[in-house]
Amino acid sequence: MEYVRVHTTPARNEIDPLPYLDVLPELAPRLPPGAREFATDPDHYDFYSQRCVKDLALERITINEGDAYIELGFRHNCWKHEEDLTIRYQGVTHYESTVSTGVIAWSVLVLDEILPHPDGCRYEMALNSGFVALTCQDLTATWTEAICPDK
């Protein structure tokens, strides 16, 4: 990631979204509408917000080559979130991931960053088990109510 700082070790995570948040007002007008809405949501990087992406668990990756979209599903963390998050990336021109299919259930989102790109936007996310990066025309982020058994 270019601005968000993420350094993970087995003992702890050192994360800092502030450099990205400092440049986001300049970057936002150059992002496609869906990416801009998602990146500039005030809760996105508020670690105490229920709609902060930190600590969501990657639950599934769906790749639809025919329609050129990829969808990532994130499961809530009952201690922090009350909703699951689905992100659909439309017009995907590049996808890379170091997350193996065997560890998806253990992959937790540390932080992410969305940057303008000639094809639309570049979305990068650091997970505790690797990273995922996509380039796409735009994205749609949808929060849906989740059920926590203890609540």
C-alpha cells in the first residue's frame, strides 16, 4: 500500500491509516463513485465504528470471469460489528492475492486503501494472512445485518 502503513508480527499489528486520510481529500474526486463513497465513509477507518473494515474476516472470494467481476464477502466480528460486508468489484482488469484458499476462513482484514487508477481504481487490502489487490472500473460495498448468537 502506498499510504496506509501496516506492519504485522505474531505479537502485534502496527497500523496507521493517517497518511492515507491526509491525502484522501485530494484523491477522492479522482475515484469512481462507488469507490469514493466507500473510501470516504467517516466510519471506514474509525477503529471504534461498527462499519470500520478492520477485523472483518474474509469469508469468500467469488470470481466471475464472464462478467468481469470479483466479489469478496467479509464476516462480522461479534465483538465489534453488527453487519457483514460484501464488496463487488466491476470491470476487473487485474487481481492478485497471496491468501491461499485453505486459510480464507482465518484471514482477517487489517486495513485497506483505494487509489485512483487509469482503469478506475486500485483496491489493496492487508490481511493477517497475506494481501489482496485488484484494479477495477468501480466497486460496490454493501453492509447487511448479521446475527451474533450472544447478542
